[in-house]
Amino acid sequence: MRILSGVWSGIVVVVFLLIVIGGSITLTAMTSTPVSLSSALTDPYLISVIRFTIGQAVLSTTISVGLALIVTRALARRAKFPGRRLLILLMGLPVVMPVIVAIFGITAVFGKRGLLNELLSLLGVEQSFTVYGLTGILVAHTFFNLPLAIRLLLPAWESIPRENWRLASMLGMSSRQLFRLLEWPSISDRLPGICLVVFLLCFTSFAVVLTLGGGPAATTIEVAIYQALRYDFELNQAALLALLQLSLCTVAALGLLKWFRVFAATSGRKVDARDRPDIHSTIGKATDFFCIGICTIFLLLPITMIFYSGIRGPIYEVISDPILWLASARSLIIAILATVISMLLAMGLIKSVRFLREKTKQQKGAELALTIGSMTVAIPPMVIGTGFFLIALRTHTLAHATLIMIALVNAIMVLPYLLRSISPPYIQAGEQYYKLCRHLGLSGLQRFRLIDWPIIRKPTAFAIGLGGALSFGDMGVAALFDTDGQITLPVMLYHQLGAYQFNEASVTAVFLLLLCVSFFWAINQIIGR
Amino acid sequence: MKTPKLLTALIYGVCLSATGSAHAETPTLTVFTYSSFTSEWGPGPLIKKAYETRCQCNLKFVGLEDGAALLSRLKLEGNRTSADVILGLDTSLIAEAQATELLAPHDVNIADINLAVTWSNSYFLPYDFGYFGFVYDGEEIQTPPKSLRDLMLNPDSPPVIIQDPRTSTPGLGLILWARKVFGEDDIGAWETFASKIVTVTKGWSEAYGLFLKGEAPMVLSYTTSPAYHRHIENSERYRVAMFDDGHYQQVEVIARLASSKNPTLAQNFLEFMLSNDVQKILPTTNWMLPAVKTGQALPEAFKESEIPKVVLGFTPEEVSANRKNWIKRWLGAVAK
């Protein structure tokens, strides 16, 4: 009974997620005539699609997370330099960009007429660089996920207490020893979770893969799901493919789960990387700033190009359009609703996960619950959306529940980000102060307010900001539910593009990005300080 | 003297709710359409204004992503749909929409319909049409290909960006176009053409945006695209390559739903779509050609030379029967 009282919130969330995921797939499947599983799985086309999907996702994840490790370490070693905070803030941008905006930004740098090719021809290189193909997919996925991985990894480095650094310098540890003995134990417990989120994002990537992949050979399962749902109206096939995607991702998740390591509880509270013994050499400094510099150029050039074309657009006309503000307001409402719902789901789950770890030492069970929460990325939002739509249709709530449903789908989609950034510090706080709390008789809200909150407020602010900004930039789901002609900002952007208003759209894109950054920044100011 | 006050309030309240319900009796006509039709730059807002002044009704547009989203929404909602009218399906989706048996015959006199082909469908009414075409950058290409055959087979033809037939209407249009021109040999043509394809995008916006940014000198779009640049931007830079072997025609249609609670209103709206008032605004808002002779010339930006001489098209039944198979064959030829 005592166990039940500690895990009920988690059970509620897990059951809710399973019902939503299972229910939307089942409902979608039931709406059309069944297709045979065996005939679908032996289709050579589908097999090549599956192979391609997995291949590009593994490659993209390896590159993104691999580079993130290098850059994050450099960033962690250089705890203070001018522009560091701004750089980290700007790193939140790629993740929240509408895909089409990112595509335009990336091709402005790496495309046929991009900066890179201009530089090459300036240097007298005859051969021009072609981005379309696997290169394009990898570049784009690195652009999206490298900053995300950095943002998720950085807190792991920053959680290493200064006592450890001091001890290490007394022992005269080399940089490599520091990594092996201090840094790796601290980051390795987060790494599988981060890899999983990045992998799922790349696995389910769609428009980027199609457009920058150069042709239909670059097709992910998500493309096939879209095709089945939208153009062939074979809902059953769509549901089947969604299920297939979910199973493949589950296999990947279980593989990573196996790799999952026990949290290394570190003691000591003061955190300051300036006590590291290995940051004073010139070579170290040079390599760190080289890594940070390259990464900055790679991320900021496309962003700069997006801003550049936005600034040259008809700013006044776009900004003075009242529909832009109405759409922004609607997007903001969706973002706030989605964040609140997602936060409730995340806390419900994380609370139980910590309880499992503290009271029952159920490490694997705890990680399994977190994994289920992360798997939501593997379900195409269009399938969840279709499921919700069918529910609303049958319960005659379509006209009233639109906003809630868009928010709910978004909340489910951003849940993994919240889980992956809040759970490590929350669990660590538990491990560190569990005994103290028991001594002092702190529990419940009091424990949360006095012990947990100060530790998790920064990552929570990051997660809420990111989740909100992501829902703000959402497009697919909002368009699916339209019942009254009210539009969100990303939908408005697509309207402009559809009406040849490419210059106007580039202004709207910048406006959207600025709003996302402001939202992100405001949340961090309010909560994260 | 509290009672009279309360009474006044009550009476006032009753009156208010009475006028409220009187308001509610103003019928609302719900039209499902694609989003660029109803966006502030499309014809939607103008049509709404014009129609509401004459019908004593509310006209409500629901804008979905594209024609395919429209059809799938219709199928999802079935006879529970709140739509009275569905506007914006094209010829390649007609057969499947008709198969849902959710539609009612239009009963409109179609004598005035002026497409390049004769129209006989009794459920769908064409309101505008266009042709797929390859738009090129005049600063990059001086001598554009003269025919689809030339474009797809000539090793010197320019690189192009096209759309995916699995996710976009023009993409599917090109499959049908090539099939019409090459017949059974389309696969060979696609295999040759594949090396010229810079990339295949999810939708028209990605493709056209990349084209405008110089990623390729040519893009699959509509023959009316140059008219936009001329009319709005006063630019002659973007042109369309007119092909001797023809252009594939896309006809956009409207239909009313059998489940509609406002059949007369829906019927009137169908007729209104063919009226001069609507037809004359379609070219410069929807960038398509009017389906009815308006009696007045097209805006100056639309050039006679950009109207195809040879018009190609499959019947909706042919498209519906072969679409999947042809896309599959296309994948086999292009995805390597």
C-alpha cells in the first residue's frame, strides 16, 4: 500500500499515455478496412524505407551527440566568456524552428547558391558542394539536435561539485583522467536518455529528409504514414506503420535502457568549473575556443541568414497585419496550455520514478517509466491527432475542444524534453538529500519547496521554455484540427508561402523565432533565476 | 422597490436571449476548403464579404492544408460532417470523393462552363482551372526546353526541383503529365530525368521557395506563376516554359453535401461561385483561370502566350484506378 501511495501519480500518467497512444492508433485503424500485416512487412519498398530510416537516424544521432560531447566539454571548461549566455540562449532556436524555415536557412549556407559554395568559388575550387542527399539530412539533423544535446548535457557537467575538482587538482589528474574519473560518471547516466530523444527525433523526421535528401530514395516511415493518412486514406495502413515505427523505436529504447547506468550520486553543492585543474593551458584554451567557434559558426550562420532575409522583407506590412497578432495570441495560448499539461504529466511521472529508486531500488523500473514517457516522440502527431479528432467527432465536442486537443497533442510531443531535463537533477536531489530529509522530517510539498525546487528550477525553466517554444512553433497538429478558421502563427507562415508571399513569410519566420526566444527567455527569467 | 428592478432585469434578460436566438437563426453556411483559398491573400475573404451581403447568412470557411487534407477530413467526418459545401478538390481526387456517397448533385446549368475540355460531372462543379508548368529563372536560362519530351530526355536540359507525388498535388500532376506524354514508356523517361532532379520536396512551398533562392533554375509549378510576379512584383524575371506536347490540366471543383441542413443556401453558393463577381477575382487571388467566360479579358499580367495550346488530362476514374500503381512505378524509377 505504501508503494502505491508513492507511485500513483506515475501510474496515472503511464496509463494515460498508453491509453492515448494505444487508443489513437486503434481508433485510426478501425476506421478503414484492414490490411494484412504480413503483406505490408514483406513489401520490398517498405523494407528499404525501414532500413533507410534506421540508418540515417543512427548516423544522425551518433554525429549530433558525438559532437555535442566535444562542444559541451569545451563549454563546460570555459565557464565564463563574453557572449556565453547569449550563445546558449540562441542554441534553443534550431529546435523550435518550423521545418521549412530551417530548410531555407540551411540551404542559404550549404545550398547550390549558399555561402559555402561562394566561399569555395572564391578560393578557386571548381567542384561545388552539393548538400542534397545523405549529407543534407545529416547537416540538418545535426543543426536541430546538436544544440539540443548540448543543452541537455551541459547541466551534467555543471553538476560536478568543486570539491571534486579540488581533489582532482591535488592528485594532479590529467585532462584525460578528469574525463574518465569525474566527467564520464556524471554524464554517462544522462547519455542514453539524450541519445534516445535525439534518435527518436531523427527517426521520425519527415520534410527535412524528403527535401534535403534529394529524392524519394530518402524516405522515412513517417513519410509513408503521411502518405497513407493523407493521400491514400488508408488509415489502417497508417496505424500499422505507426505501430511498426513505435516497435522499432521501442527496440532502440530497450537497447539504450540496457546501457543505462546507475546514477553516480555526487556530494557537495558548490559548483564551479573554474576549479578544474586542466583549464589553464594555452593549448586547452585554444582547442576549447576552436570547438566552440566551429559549432557557433555552424549553428549561427543559417540562423543569421534567416534573420537577414527577414530584415530585408516588408517588415511593416507584416507586423501591422492584425491577423499576425491574433495568430500569435492563439499560438501563445496553445503553448501555455501545452506546457502546463506537459508539466503535470512530467512531474507525475518523475515523482514516482524517484520514489521507485529511493524506496524500492527499482532502477530499471524507474528508467522504464521514463522511457515510456519519452516514447511519445515515436508516435506521429498526425496519428495521435487523427485519433483525438475521431474521439471529438463521436462525442460531438469537435467545435469546443479544438484548443484543448491541439494543446494536448503538443503536450504529449514535448513531454520527453521535460522528462530528460528535469528528471536527472530531481532524482539526484533525492539521492543527495534523502537522508537529510528523513532526519528533518521533511516530506511532501515542504521537501519539494525547500530541497528539490532550488535544484530543479533551472532545468525546469529550460524545459518549460523549450516545451512552450516548441508548441508555439507547432504546425501539423493545429492545421489538422481547424474547425473555425482561426490560425496559429506557423499556419499563417504556411499561408504566406502558399500565396507566393515568400518575403512576407521570411519576416513572419523571424517574428516567430523572436517570440519563441522571448518566451524562452521570459520563462528563464521568471523561474530559472 | 426591489422587485420592479429585478423584473426589469428579467424582462431585459429574456429580450436579450430572444434577440440572441433570433441571431442564431441566421443560417451559417460552412465551407470546407484548402487554406490558401481562405487565407487573407486568397479569394476567401472577398467571397465571404460579397456573399454575406446578398444571402442574409454567415459564410464560414474552414481552411485545411490542401486538397488531399480536404478529402481525408471529409472521409473522417463522414455523414457527421458539419460542412455544407466542399470547395477545392481537384480532378485527381474527384472519383474518390464521389465514392464516399456523401455528395449531392449540383443541379446547376453548366452551359457556361468554359474549360478546355467538356464537363459532364453531375456532382462537381468546376470553378477555376490551371495547368502545371515548369517555371524558370529568365536570368539563368535563355532557351528553355520546348517540350516535356525535351525537358526529360535531353541531356542538356536544366536542373529542376519537383514535388513528391506522395505528398503534393503538383507532384502527382507531373506523374500524370509524363504518363500522358510518354504512355508506357514514362519509366524510361523518368530514369533519364532523375539525374536532372535537384531534389523532390514535400510540397509546393518548399520547392518554389528553394527555386526563388536560386537552388535550381527551374521548378515544377503552374503556368500562371509568372502572372503573379508580373502583377504583384512587376517582375518579368520568372517565366514559364510552354511545351509543344501539352500541359496537364488541373480543374478545381466545388460540391455540396447530401447531409447539409442548408441545401438551398449551398445550392445558391455553388451558383454564386460561377457568377461574374467571383470568377473575375479568382485570377489575381487564387492565381487560376476562371471556369466560366466572364465576358471581360483576363488581367494584363496573364499572357495569351502562357495559355497552353495542347491540353492534357486523364478522367478522374483513370486517375483513381492507376494513381497508386503509377506512383509505385515512379518510385522504382527515381528512388535508387
